[in-house]
Amino acid sequence: MLRGLIMVVMALDHSRDFLHFDAWTHDPLDFLYTTPILFLTRWVTHFCAPNFILLAGLSAYLYGLKKGGSELTKFLVTRGLWLILLELTLFKFLWTGSLFTMNFTALVIWAIGVSMVFLAFWRKLPYTVILITGLIIVFFHNTADYFEHSNLGILNAVDHIQQAPSSPLGILWTFMHRVAPVTIGPLHVFVLYPLLPYFGLICLGYCLGKFYAPGYVAEARQRNLILIGTFCIALFVVLRLFNMYGDPSPWTPYHNLWSGTANYVFSFLSFINVTKYPCSLLYILLMVGPALLFLAMFETTNNAVARFFITIGRVPMFYYILHLIMFNLIAELFKVINHTDTAHNQYHLAMVYFAWIFVVAFLYPLCNWYAKYKAAHPEKWWLSYL
């Protein structure tokens, strides 16, 4: 159900990408430009990427319990490589309209795929080591920002990265923790989703799977999820309130330009405006904490709304591919209707929300059919790749 909710919310951001008139000219999180509604339309979709990869790790743990260690390794490697291939081909075409070029953008599917491949081998270590790895990466990867932007000369490696970002070490560090372009021969890659924090998250998700192992008491699981989720939110509030650590962009109280009085709305938005690229500690705490509470509070929910999200959550790749195709078709349809050469990015938020609801509603019966077909044909191994 949580994965389905993530997929539905994600489509809202993609509807904005394809249709909103300022999607590619202004940052919706920029307070010099945005409105509260536009800000929240973008901000709410921040929940998607970290929680999806957290659930990917959790699912991997449960898959290993069911199939065994060797099958889990095969599963993670093959699915991870498949995701990378899709990112560099099909999804590149669906996002840019081009395929046979040497320009690529490393997006979230790429980050999930590489993290799965890494996890295939890292999960062979003791459970405690995997847990500590995830915690260290998530809680301390932001210290790299301090060293990278300091002039203290503390770490020779960091100094080298600053002086030669196109060196092999600099390129590796960009893929791990920087949002920046990389050139490798004729290949040009813009790294939007650096790997390091996402690998930490998939490790923690894998360890979270232990709460769902057979024999684990449901009441204990729900209690632990509530405790951890509450801790994440509380720690976020404390660290963010005093701008202590965990995000390169501090929050600030806002005042109305002419009157000088406090603007509580934009002050609150500034408080929750955490850094996604690369995802900071405070971003992870704020996004994952509520998701853990969701898992605890809605574990036994069984109604029409829950089943709606469960259906989509069972076929995320099928839904992901189709929803991008749908938005491309809608953009092309608007191009024909408006007799313009511009296929998209001409509409206000009302159209963004309308298209989002339409696409999700249209895809639900298809997802329902495919989920049933997939469950009825376990012998067709290739269905697991879609």
C-alpha cells in the first residue's frame, strides 16, 4: 500500500514536469518565485524516492527469506542491471524524446539499480555490519559537504577532488555524492541522483525487513516502527530548528516585504525545505519518519482505498512505464489541439492536477489486470522484470 501511494504521488510531480508552464524555467521551491500551493505540489513528492528505495531494501530481505541467499544475489544483480538499462534507454527516450545520443541523466531509477547491485554483495556481510553501514552513511554523509567546501586542507582526497573534478577520483565522487555533470570520453552524464545516501537507505531498508520476518510479533513491529518514525521526526525538528547539522541549506524566518511582519507560512515552508539533491540527512529524516508511522498505523487496513494503492504497489514498473507514456501522449495531444510546436509546459496547476488524476484513474484498471495476470502466471519469469 505504501509503495502504491508513492507511485501515485510521484505521478503528480511528473504531471507538473510535462505540463506546468514554468516547470523548466523556475524552481518551485524558490521563495522568490513560488506560491505555497506550487511549493507543496513539488515538496510532497519528495516522499517518493527515499521511501521507494527503503522499500526496495525491505523487499530484498523478504525475498531472501523466501528464496534463499543465492537467489537473492541473482535477483538483486539482474534487477539492478535491468533498471540501469531501462534508465539509459527507454526512460531516457520517454523523458527527452531522444535515444541515440551520448548525453544521459542519472535519475532515480539508475540510483535504485546501482544500489541493488551493491546490496547484492553487501548483504552477505553480517546483519549488524549492514545496519551500521546504513546508519553511518545516512547520518554522516553530510560531513563530506563540510570538507569539500572548506579550505582547511584536512583531507588530501577532498583537496584533489576540488582541484581536479574531472579526474577518476573526482568523477567517482560525483557519482557518489555530487550533483554535477561528468564527461567520460564522448559520454556526458549529468548526475542528479548521487549514489551514496541511497545505498545507505537501501541498507537500512534491508535491515528493516527483519521486522517483517516470520515469527516477529505484529505488536512489537508496530511499536518499533512508531518509535523509530517518531525519533526521525523529532531529531529532524531539533537539528533543523537550530540549523545544527544535516542540510547544506539552513532555514530562515521570513517577513513580509512591505510591512516587515512575520510571514509564518513561508517561514514554515523554509523550515521543511530540505535538500534532495543529494538527499541530506534532514531530508531523509523528514521523509522516512512519516513513512514508518504509516507502515505502523495502516498495517491492518483493508478497505477500497487501501486496495486501490495495493494494486498499483504490486506492479510499480508496469505503472511507471505506462504513466510516462501517458503524459507524453497527453502532451502531444495538447500540441495538436493548440496548433503549436510546443508539446507541453503551457498550463497552470489546475491542469496539472486534472491530468494527474486522469492518468492515475486510467491506469488503475490496467494495473489491476496486470497484477492478476502476473499472479496467475508465476511460470513466466520475464513478468518479474515488468
